[in-house]
Amino acid sequence: MLTFDKCGIYCAQAGIYIDPWKPVDKAIITHAHSDHARWGMKAYVAHRLAVPVMRLRLGADINVQSVEYGEVLNINGVKISLHPAGHIWGSAQVRLEYKGEIWVVSGDYKLQADGITTPFEHVKCHSFITESTFGLPVYKFPTSEEVYADINAWWQKNRDEGKNSVILAYALGKAQRVHAHLNTTIGDIYLHGAVDNINKIYEENIGALPIAKRIDASVNRKDIKGAMIIAPPSAADTPWLRSMQPYKLGICSGWMQLRGTRRRRGADRGFVLSDHADWEQLNTAVRETGAQNVYVTHGYKSIYSRWLETNYGLNATEVDTLYTGEALDDTTDSETAENKPDESI
Amino acid sequence: MKAFSQLFTNIDQTTSTNEKIDALVTYLDTADEQDAIWCVALLSGRRPKRTIKTSELWEWSGELSGLPSWLLAESYHIVGDLAETISLVIPPSNDERDHPLHEIINALIALKDSDEQQRKAYITDMWQHFGRQELFVFNKLITGGFRMGVSDKIVIKALAKHYKVDENIIAHRLTGNWEAHNNTLPKLLAAGDSGDDISKPYPFYLAYPLETPPQELGSVGDWIIERKYDGIRGQIIVRNQQLFVWSRGEDLLTEKFIEFEGLINILPNGTVIDGEILPVKDGKFLPFHVMQTRIGRKNVTKKALQEAPLVMVCYDIIEHNGTDIRHLSMQERRTVLEGLLTTLKEQHPELPLQLSPLVQCTTWDEVAEERARSREYVCEGLMLKRKSSEYKTGRRRGDWWKWKVDPLSIDGVLLYAQRGHGRRANLYTDFTFAVWDGDELVPFAKAYSGLRDKELLEVDAWIKKNTIDKFGPVRSVTPTLVFELGFEGISPSPRHKSGIALRFPRILRWRQDKGVKEANTKADLIELLNAYRE
Ligand SMILES: [Zn+2]
Ligand SMILES: [Zn+2]
């Protein structure tokens, strides 16, 4: 029912693509990260909470239909519905059913509860398309609560030493996740403009976040003392970041699980915090779908496919896509839209 | 073990030297004295003899984790560290225990006399009762290579702070051969001069690379300028009628350098000379690799002795008549050295010691010209040493600089690519390059560092689109892209198809301006080899 072509994942019966990477007529978008929600589609379908972010990043004038989780669209006999993916707020898995055959495109997902995102829902299907960003047994993420506690303890320690704490986290998703769990009794919270833009949408559509100030021309840098500053990864190595001196730098990413990555980054602290599934979560998700056919996209594709075939006896196929997974660098930031000048501070 | 693991974590989580020193001082303040000396031993690269084989670790961790061996191998390829890989795949413990560091080390040492069953029982039991961090540190104790981002300088400073003893004394006491077993730090550090191990070298003073224009160093007249030789930095020690030759890596190499044997009867007792050990033939220095083959061998052959007799090019004297003279100025030490070597040379014309010649210049422009001629002398560049400088410990800025020549370079064609490690595991970052030999491309070098992140991504995307074949983690690509590679040296190598081997190859830049036919040829490499050999 689904095929992979040069534009993306395609359902010919419904005439619709899922997360295409080239301009097409009609696209269902799993979530608003820029490697999945790309510019140039004539019509979009997305979850209600993804729509305002897409308008901010792709243009206010895009043609987009907003849907809820579980709402069924019937397109030329294909029943299409979105289900929570737990990746970031407004992220969805796409379920497609035609003549009794069911496919699920999971986009990016995680099973771990993060405190702000609608939890992942297991959807039964015959064919499952999964990412494999952290598809190796060495990735075993700690619980969100442990990491939030570590972040707050680190902030307190830095503050005691008279330093600011800068956290680099994706502006969409991870930044709100960290922000919502900061202990506001420790000190002030400041936001990079790109984070504040997304936070505004979060607050308008979901709920309040702890009080924080946007860092703009009106803020005197001398007033920022012992504060927590949340900025996107693209702020690394910029004069903007250097103006936050004295500070300690923390990076939130699943890649921080590996010591080599932590050390190469030159950050003061690496927090193992990801919006993707680790090894156990991937395995659980795949098993729970009951699918016999699994298509493995971005990540450790060949390793993870081999594991699914040899360990679970599934038909696993590697698929080449242009999704980038969780990136650590500026240049591979899947939210490159943040680098647009109008969104900078 | 928990305390030591915590120390490890604290050190690992900071890039600040001061915080690392503080963490170490805090550990020393509370640690058991046997744990403390083992900690210092491990941090300065003295680890117990390994008693567990890598294959055993693979097998046992496979059993405990329930993972197939191919998946463990893939994981290791991406993590890049065996100890860490195992610590990540062992199921988390719900029954953690603590043991003193020295007890664990002693147990590991004792395993050498036990059979596989006992070794397995001990290791797997420990694996099931450690937290993640202790598990990693424990595995590091087994596999060795304990570096943990602590330089000798940090260890010395922390010990000086904890014991309130002068850094230079600590540095000297920590050098050379000593045992952690049945020893304590106070014993090691308090040993009087008479009780000292007479083989002990001084910690080497190392130069920083010069990154600013030399004009910023002030007047040329304040500097001693010498050539930077490409040999083995070493200290020749004669004390109590005994000879010791140490390399900078703190290896005792006396046996390998039999040319120096006669110095026992020539150098006065209580002499320590610092210099560069080099092969020489007919008054000319030979390239580094000529000596390298010889060091790798167990016994020095007659042939090697004839082909590449060694000398030391001497540039410093740090102990004279039994007295540590590191506090004298470079100029004063040089005068002592010149006096000693001139006298000895008159009595022993075949002396395997040569005075490092001074490069005489009056302006920095002249110095730059001399630097440009380095390769004519089979040298890597120049050394600039402030005449007033003391002989310090470790790598320090300010008084000693090395000013190397730009690396050699060649344009190669990208032929194979392999996935990187860690965060680059999704990217093809390890490349094999080839040069033309007629119509054929012959691989000649592997390199992975040097490209900017943006270029890496571009090249990665290109590789994925232009793959001809996949074998394991390696892809072969359509020969199209040309890169300029830099390297420090070139030597003949019958093991490689190209017939040469490069020293420290790295990517200098992506030559997007060059077509594949414009890459260099094997003949160009041979020409470089011959030029470099002369
Ligand atoms: Zn995403
Ligand atoms: Zn993705």
C-alpha cells in the first residue's frame, strides 16, 4: 500500500505522501521538525498542535488541514488517522488502512514519558515503518525525572559558583521539556529568541511554562546572573553565546550516552536526554505493533534490520530516506529553520 | 571503588584544569592510603599486568547481555571503546556493592594464577553488582589504557597541594620506575635523595607549537635557535657507574641503544643529558623510520647497527656533577654542555654525542628563511628557547616553542569510505585515498580528520549517492572527489600496494577545483619519498 520513491513515502491509492522531502501535491506531516515538515507542498495535513509551528517555519500562508488524534480521514477508500508518537508535542504516527491491510508510519517517536507530550500509543498493524536513530543496545536512556533532577542540581551548583547555566536543546520539543521541569526557586530563566518563539506557541495552545525572559536588546547582559539560559544548538560557538559569560555549557542529547561524544563536544556537561527511542523502546514498539513487515529508516538501519530479522524473525527492510534523526551540530540541526534571520535574537 | 568512580566522573565532566585538580585533592583527602597510591599510579599510566583476555570479555558479556556476538561487534565499532561498550550492554544491577580500589586491583592481579572458570566467576559476579559508572571504571582496570583526561601536570599539582610539597620535587619522585603495590604516597614522596632510584630521569620539558608570528617573541637576541630533529627525545643518565637511556614516553631503552654503552666510562657520574636520538650515516642524519624498525625488534642486529648507527644530538644538560641544575638559565646550561662535550670529544673522537648546533640569526626574517630550509637538514622545523629559561616540567607556554614547517602534501582520489564513531556513526567519515599508477588507482593513505562539519555532511551525502559497492561497513565510491592530504613524513613500505607509508596523514582541504585526472600519481609519491630521504 505504501512505496518509497524519490519524493518520500507514498500511498498511491490515496495520492498522498507522508513527510516528503520534495514538493508534492498533498502531504501528511508526522511532526514539525524541519527534516519531516518541508517547504513547498501544495497541501498539508497535520496534527492541530503541529500546525502553528509549521506556519511559523514554513510560512503563514501554507495550505494545511488540522486534525486531532484518532480522527479518521477517508481518502479514496483509504482510512487515515493520526496517533500520538510521544516524540514532541503535536507529533503523530500515521495509520493507513485499505481493504483490511494496515500500515503505520511512526515518524520519530519515543516511549519514555517526558512530562509534557501526549504519550506514545501502540497501534496494531501489518507493516510498520520505524526510525533507528538509537538502534543499538548501548543506548539505554535514564528516565526523564533523573535527568531533570541532574539539570537542576547542575544549575544550582553553577549558580553557587557565580556562573550562568546554558542548556543547548532543540527549540521545538526538547527546549519546552527542559523548561517545564526547571526548579524556579534556583534562579531566573532566560530564553534565546528561537526558543521563545516556539514557547509562545506552546503557551497559546497547551499551557503555561515557568516565567522566563526573552534575551533581546532590552535585556542588560549584566543582569543575567546565576541564571538558566535555554538556547538552540545553533547558538554554539556564536558571539551571542559568549556574551553570556561567565557560564557553563550543557548539551541535551541521546548521543551524550557515549563518553567519546561527550568529550569531543567540549561541553561542560552532557545530559542524556532524547526525544527518540532507545534500544529497548524501539524493540518494545516494534513488538507491540504485531507487524510482520518492518521498514527501518534513518539511523543504524542495517544493524537494526538484521537484529529484527535474526532475533524476532520479522521481514525487515532498510529504507533510504532524507530524515536526519537527532543531530548534534549546527550544520546537521534538523531545525535549520531556526537559523533564518527573522527568527534570530 | 565508588569514591574512585566518582572522582573519575568529576574529572570527566569538566574541561577545567583547576576543577580536575580540586577533584583529585578532594579524593586524596579522604581516600584510603593504598587506594590513593593506586589512583596516582593509574593516572600516571602504571597499570597492573592484564590478566583477562579480550575474547573472554566478549564471551562473558555476550552471555550476560543475551546479545549475539555480531551485535556486540557492531556496538564496539560505534562506541570505539571495549570497556565502555561492555558497561553499556550489561543489564543494570539492582544489588550494588562497594569494594576498595586496591582490593579490586589485587584481586585482578591474583587472577593470573587462576583458571578460566575462576576468572569468569569473579568478573561476571562483579559485573552484576556495580552501578553503570563503576562498571565502566572496573572494565577500564581490566583492559588498561586508563587515561581519563588527566595530565601528569594535574596529578603533580594535586599532590603538591594535598601534601604541601614543591611541584618539582613531586614531579621528579613520580618519574621512572616505582611500584604501587605495598607502597604509599608519603613513602614514595618522602624518599630522600640518597634513597632515590638512581635510574630516575627528570620529567621532560616540552615546547608548545608557535601559533603567533615570531616577531611577538621580542628580540631575536634573547633566544637560542636550534633545528627540530625528527628522532626520539631522550635522556642519557650516568650515575654510580651505571647508564640509563630513557625515552620521552618514559620507556627505559638502554638495551636498544647499545651505541651508548661506552658512555659509562666516559661521562662523569651524576650527568643527565637531554637530546634527540637519531640514526646517522656518513655524517648525515637519516629519516625517523630507519630507526623505528629497529626499536620494534627484540634484539638489535648487526645489520641494523651498520645501517643506522645512532647518536644523540644533545641540547641540554640538567644534572651536572650530581647536582640538579634545572634552575640555571638555558644559556648557562648550554655553556656547561658545550664545555663538557668539547672536552670529551677531544679525548674520544668517536663519541656518539653531538652538540646541537645553533642557528645563528639576527632578524626574525632570517629565522623564517632557516625554517624554510628545514627539510634539507631532515628536520621538522626550528626550536626557539628563551636564553633566560629554566628547565621546567611538562608542556608549558612562554619559554620554549617549536616552529614546524608546513606538512608535505599530495592530492588523492577518494576510493573507499567507512562510517565514523559516536555521533558521526551515521556519517561516512573515514576515507581511503588513491593515486594514479598508469590507468589504475592505488590506495596509499587513510585519513579521517580535517574536513569541516559542513563539508563532511556534503561528502557524506555524495558518498551515499555514488556508492558502487558495499562490503561490511565499507563502501567503494565512483572515483571523482579529490582531496589534498598533508603528512609529516613518508617512508618506503613493502606491505602497501603503493609501496609507501605516510606519517600522520590528514585531510588539508577538499580540492573541488580539481578533476579526478588531476590527482597526483604514484611517481609523484616516489619522488617525494626520494626527496625526503636525501
Ligand atoms: Zn523529529
Ligand atoms: Zn526524524
